[in-house]
Amino acid sequence: MFPFLRSDILLGMNFLNLCQPYTVCEHGLYIGGYLFVIGVIVLINRLLRKTKKIHPEITRKIPHILSGLIVIQAAISLPKTFYLIFLAILTLGALMSYRHKKLFPGVYSVSRKSYGTILYPLTLLVLATILLPTNTGAFLYGAMMMILVDGPTAIVGSAFGKKIHPYEKSVVGSVTFFILGSIIGYLLGIELFLAIVFSLIITIHEFFVRWGLDNFTIPVLSAVLWLVFL
């Protein structure tokens, strides 16, 4: 499923040749490679935060989106057990970073209270445990709505929108969320009308959710819509 997301060459095929396909060794290398790339993303983001005057929401969402692409790729390339190990490591890393916020100024640069960084990998871990491998479509839809829709929406909304208090959301951001959500749903094989309806429901929901809780509610709601209506 979704072979266009496959990117084995980026993981260093010369090293993977040391292992036979689908062995513990190979999957361990995959996990190590994914974690290394995410670590590099966080480090670069921290350096950019210190050297450039970038909007806090952008420095927070850039690692959210880029690491999310790795998470999606890992869901496709790793068996369930190894994928859960990968997500568990990310969840532990998120918890540790939350305890030491000063070391991650880009990730925790917004002034409002937010639990999004912790809920991000934790929610994916719970959904993956429940849905994979029998309901891969529902899992990917939930993950992509959070990673590829909510993330870019926050950047666009911060750059061009006027926030409405107390929700800290903007009309521009909500419109962006609705459009991107409809596109993602359609690309994942949902009938266009349903993709639009699903996106509208999730957009309205996202507007009213605060404190980063949307990193939990968006993927869960998206997965539920997939399971109930498809």
C-alpha cells in the first residue's frame, strides 16, 4: 500500500545488505535510521531557532511535520512489533523533552499551555496498537490528518491568519485545514464527497480544541470516521 512513500535508498542500502530482509537486524537498522533522522531534524530546528528570527509556531511545527513523514514511512516499512517499539521510543523521548523544555526552545516556544508534543507519539502508539495491521487505512488517515494537515495549517494560520480568542485559531487556518484534509482523504482513496464531509467535521472540531489536545483528538476522530463509514 502507498509504495510511493517507500524510500529505502535514504536508509543506506549498503548497510542493510548486511542483513537478510525482514530480520531483526534489518528492522533494528531501520529504527536506528529513523531515530537518527528525527534527531538531526530536532537539532537543526534548534540551531535555526537560535540563529534566525522565526515565528515560534513555525519552529514548533517544522519538526512536527518532518518527523511525522518519518513516522508514516516507518508505519509502511516496519512490522507492527518493531513499529510499536519505534513509537514507544519516540514517546519516551517526548516525555523526557517535556521535563527538560529549556533544551528544546523551538519545540516548546509557544507561550500557551500545550501537551501536544507528548500526545503526538503517544496517540500514534495507542492507535497503532489497536488498528495495525488490520485497519492500516484508518491508522494512516488519522496520522496524516495530524501530520500533513494540522501541521501545515498551524504555519499558514500563524503567518496569514488573525487568531480568534480564546481558541487561538484563525479562519485562514481553518480553511487551510479543510482544503488539505479533503485532499488527503481523497488521495487515500476516500470518495470525494465523503472526504469533504470528513474534513469539514474534523475542521470544526479542530477549531475548538485547545492546549494541544488536537494531537490526540484529530487522529482518533479521523480513524473513527474511517472505521464507521468506510
